[in-house]
Amino acid sequence: MHSPRVDLVSWFIIGLALFTGLFLAAPSRVSHVAKPASPMQRQQLYAEAAEKEPEERQDAARRFRGSLWSQDDDFHFKEAKRVKEFAKRRAVSVTSLLDALDEGMHEDWPVAAKNPPNPKVMPCRPRLTY
């Protein structure tokens, strides 16, 4: 037979464990949601991308001779890194910047670069060895 005091302590411990579990399992709020890039920021990123693309594609071609897919993959890795850094410096969403690159290529936004960005993607033919 248990005393009422032992039953009360047991229920208190169970209640505390349930409360702790619910508290820890509660969804946390996002403290900061990045805002979309402004039209000026979108144009700026697109212009920077257009300026850097020829050099970065040439570098990728030197690094991955004979593998067009690997060249494209290397270029897009660098491009993604640049977009993330741009977004972080300006506290804007990466998604809005990637969307700007896509829109700029498909709508032929004007750029100072001699060659506008290439919207084509090589077919996926991964290297046999890495």
C-alpha cells in the first residue's frame, strides 16, 4: 500500500516529465526570415554573374577537360556559393536571387558583359571515375 504522499510525488514527477517533453517538442519560431531581394539587388547579382561567368566557365574547362557535364557542375557550384554569399551580405533570400538569375537569362536582361549568361544545361553524364 502506498501513502498519499508517495502518490502525490509520483504524479508530480510524471506531470513534470510530460510538461518538459511538451515544452521541448513545441515547434520553435523562426527568428529571422530573409526578405526577398529588391529589383536593384536582383539586377546587381545578375550583372555580377554575367561578368564572372566566362572566366569561371574557362576555369572549369581547364579543370575538367573533356567532361562538359563536370565543367557545368563545377561552374554551378561556384555560382551557388556566390549567390549564398551575396544573400548573406545583404540579408536577402537565396531563393529570390536564384529566381533573379533564372528570370534574367530567360528574359534577356541587359548586361555589360560581352557574353550573356548561358541558360542551357549539359545532359547529365557523370564521370566514370572521381
